[in-house]
Amino acid sequence: LGSLGANYIEATALILFGIGLTTLLLHKNLIKKLIGFNIMETSIFLYLTAKGYIAGRGAPIIIDGANNIELYINPIPSGLVLTGIVIAVSITAFMLALCIKIYEYYGTLDMDKIILISNKDGSKTTVSPRKLEDIIQQDSDDNDVDNIDTGIAENPDDEKDPDGQKGDD
Amino acid sequence: MQLFNHFPLIMIMAPMIMAMAVLIVKKEYYVRLMTLAMQTLIAALSLWLLISLINSEVEAFAYTMGYYPAPWGNELRAGPLESMMSFAFSIVMFLSLLGGSKDTSRDINKDKIHYFYMMANLLTCSLMSIVYTNDLFTGYVFMEINMLAACAIVVAKESGETVKATVKYMCLNMVASMLFLLALAMLYSVTGHLLMEPAKDVVVMLADSGQFQMPLTVTLALFTISIAIKSALFPFHTWLPDAHGNATTSVSAILSGLVLKGYVILLLKIISRVYGVEVVGMLGISNAMFFLGLTSMVAGSIFALQQKDIKRMIAYSTVAHIGYIFMGIGFNTPAGFAAASYHIMAHAFTKSMLFVATGVLINAAGTKEISGMIGVAWKSRIAGAAFLVGALSLIGIPLFAGFPSKFYLAEAAIHDEQGAWIAFIFLAFSTFLNALYYVPTLYKFYSTKGTLSQAIEGGSWAREKSPATPVLFGLIGANIALGVFYIPIMSLLHEGFEWLG
């Protein structure tokens, strides 16, 4: 346990990674999945930055020729983090674009409902918007769900999940 | 430094530049021509590189980017294995893009088709970098580019199904990328290197001294899981059938034939160049790969048996064949790696042929359901013949590409004392299952009872003017070539792994 205390930043990073992973895997809402992904990558950036930092040293910016290397932290992890941020941004942007598209086609961001709709309409490759509304209407009649179209809006039931999962990490 | 030393860099940079050039040109015909010319250029350079490597005294070389020496700079590395893989990949890419070009121009919005070819070029670029890189972080970056480009070409055929498939694809692949990055960060914090060779020195030293066993095990496990997700090994395969089943013809062929294989090549490089065979055996991860591979071989085939949609059936068959590749890696011997690499090539050629042929057959029958395609092989005979060859090859009939790869996998199994019997039983059972879904499908395609077979008289070998016809002839030829001339290819692969280690 002593080493855990000494490496508390790394331990925090891994706990955050676990939270992000469970959010990404267990939430139905696509936006929340994306938030989970962002927590995961930020936790890895935290881990990398913590590993590259050496206490008491400064940023490796060299002015007036090379100085003593003892003055600087390891710059490579910072470089990796910068590259990682670029990648994470592009993945997030692409995923958000997909979310817009999927909302156009299915009228919801709830993955379970999307799979339900596409299974009901299995043989067709494209779902026409009018038919889609019918399906959703039917679906809401069947399951007595109140807020079908508000996949983005906060669903009070979803709040329970992250707290329930934190213990497992 | 000789001329061919620069080829790996050219093979990575040229498609990247071409991807931008395509955006300026925009006209579909020219854009396609440019993309295909790029694949031809890469194939020619890879062949040149391979021949020069065989003839020259140095069998493999590292190319330092920007002339920063080894522990600091970024490196590319080329040997017989890499050049052969890039040759096979560019040929398959060329044939898949050309073979499905009719469907591509039908399925994809005319105004946006240059974006499709841009993504195809980026995909080539990232595949080449994954094959040639000698640096873990570069591997990670291009893995992400590969994932985004692959998702983009899946969703290019815009429909509710493909958007859903892409979202599923992205969700699981995001997990996989993060696991890879975490493993990378941990490995870097233990070894202090991102280049594969210096990292291996430290890893071997640590393994000998008995320090940091846990981080080494965890990082290798994370790398393996991440790549297992990305290449759709059995428990993580759920994203694959949707993506492969709904995309347009050439995209299914490229995804199944190339994108999955690129990641496996990276795993092979990590195992043999970062950890080394001894350390991997000591950490016990290879056993996990072996058993995951075995499960995948059987489970993929069982799922394929239940499918009514022909493209989904072939997609599930890919899960089974990724299982073969992982089983080969799981033997953790150079012979097993070489057999796995042979299966990578054999499966790339066979699966792309099956998807291109299926695209033609689906157009002929007008449906994706197997029950609606009875007698369809008579209507488009070359596609029927290609499907026949592909199915026989995947079952493992001699003279076709699938036979030598299964043969070498079995041969690699003999040297594994404990795993040999299990591997033999699963190989036999999986072959039986492969036959169980391909043979009835073939029987239906060649049946004379259905309405489609009335076209027997009018059925054509090459009369219809479609780019798929020469492509299918080419793929059948490549398949038979791989099935007959396997001894020189295999000895080259063995050599490649000797130099890789």
C-alpha cells in the first residue's frame, strides 16, 4: 500500500481509466459513451504526464544554447500526450458526426433502441423517416416509454449506473 | 545508402500525398485511376524492394527518419516479411477497389465519391506504416488513422444500417485504442523506449533479472486484447458482421482482407521485436492467444452456419479465420508465426475474392438472402467459379491458397508438445464446420431448380462488361499460385522472421 501512496497520480489515472471504460461499455446513450472515451484518454494523458515529470525540474525549453540536462523534465511523454490529444480530438469529432447521422436515421441516440429498430426493419437497408416514426410509435406503445425522442436529454435512471460501477474498479 | 532504402518512406508518403491530390481532381474516373495507379506503384516498389533484399547482402535494414540515430529518432524497418506483406496488401487493395468499382459508384453519393477514394488512399498509407514501422507510438498513431479511414469508408454507403454498424465499430475500437495506449504508456514507463529494438533490450534484461514481471505481463496482455478487439477475435467480434455485411462490395473486401490483418502484423512485430519469443512464452500470454484462437475458429464457423445473409456468412467466416491466425501466433515459435503470416496472405486473397464475387452474385440475383440466390452461379459464371474457388480454398482443398496455410499450421503444431493434439482436433473440426456452411451454399448456387438458373443458356463467362470479371480471373490465378508455389513463399517468410527477431 505504501507504493500506492507514492504513486497516487498513477493510481488516480487508472481509477479514472476504469470509470471511463465502464461508462463507455455500459451506457446506452452514445454521447455518454463518448464522454467515457474522453475520460479514458484524459486519464492516460495524466498517467503519461506524471511519468514524464521529475520533481523540481522545468519545461525543456532551451534558450541561449544547451544547458545542463539536470534542469529539465523528460519531454517525450509530453510529446506523446500532444499527439494523443490530436488523435482523441479527431476520433471525438468523427464520432459526434456519426451521432448526428444516427439521430437523423433513427431519431434516438439510445443504442438499445437503435438495435431494436434495425432488427424490426431487418430486411430493408434504408429506413425511411416516416416508417421510422411508426416503429418508434409502436415501440413506445409496447414498452410504455415516455421519452423516446429525448435520447439526448438526461434520463434520471441513468444516474444510478456510474455510482453502482465505481465499486467494481 | 542505396536507392531501395528509401522505398518504405515513399510507400507511406506517396498515398498520403495522393489522398490530397484526389481532393483537387474530384472527377470519379480520374480519381479511381489515380488511386489504382498508387496501388500499382506500391506493389512495384515492394516487389523491387523484396528482390533487392534477396539479392543484396543485408537482409533487412532500418531507415532512420531525419537521420536522428537509434534511441532518439523514429525508424522504419524493412525486411523480406515487410516487403512481402506490403506487396500482397497493395495487390489485394488494387483488386478489391477495381472489382467493386461498379458497386462503389452505385452505392456512394456521386458528389462525395472523391472523399471515398481519399479515405482509400489514407487506408493504404496507414497499412503501409503499420507494416514498416519500427516504433510503437508510430504504430499506434497509424492504427488510429487506419480505424478512422476504415470507419469512413464503411459509412460512405449512407444508410441507417451502415451508420449503426459504424457506430458499433467505433465504440469497440475506441476501447481497443485506449487499451493499446495504456499498454504503450506503461511499457514506456518501464523500459524508457518507444523504438522496438532498444525496448527489447530492456525487456529481456528485466525479464532475466526478475524485476517488473507484473507490468510486463499486463502490458503484453493489454496489447493482445487491444489487437484481438481490433481484428475481431471471437469474444470481441460483435462489431464485425454488421460492418462487413452492410458496406459496399470493395469495402467489405478491404476490411476483411486487409484492415484486420494490418493489426495482426503489428501484434506479430510487438511479440517478436519488443518482447521476444522467450519472454512471451515465460509470461504465458501465448497460451491465452492459442485458446482464444481455438474458440474463435469454432465459434466463428458456428455463427456463420446460422446466417441467411450471404455477406454476413462470409463475415463470420472471417472471425473463424482470424482464429487460425491467432492460433498460429499462439504456438509462439517462428514456424507458427510464419504459418500465421501465410494464412494472413492466403486469407487476404481468398476473402477479397469471395466478397467481390458475392457482390457480382448479389447484383445478379437482386437479393442478399442465400435462399433467394438458388442457381445464381449459372447467371454469372465467373463469379460462381470465383466463389467455388474461394470456398474450396477456405475449406482447405489442395491446389488452393487455404491448403498450404492449414498444412503449415498443423506442421507448426507438431513441435508444440502439449498443444499439438488440441490443435489437430480443432483444425479438423473447424475444417469440417467450414465445409458445412460453404458446401450447401455452393450447392444452392449451382442448383438448376431455381428460377435464376433459367439463364443457363444465356449465362456468360465474360460477356458482360464489368471490371469485376478480369479482377476475379486475377484473384483466382493468385489463389492457385499461392496454393501451388508455397515453398518459396514460405521459405521467404521463415527468413523474414529470422531477421525480425
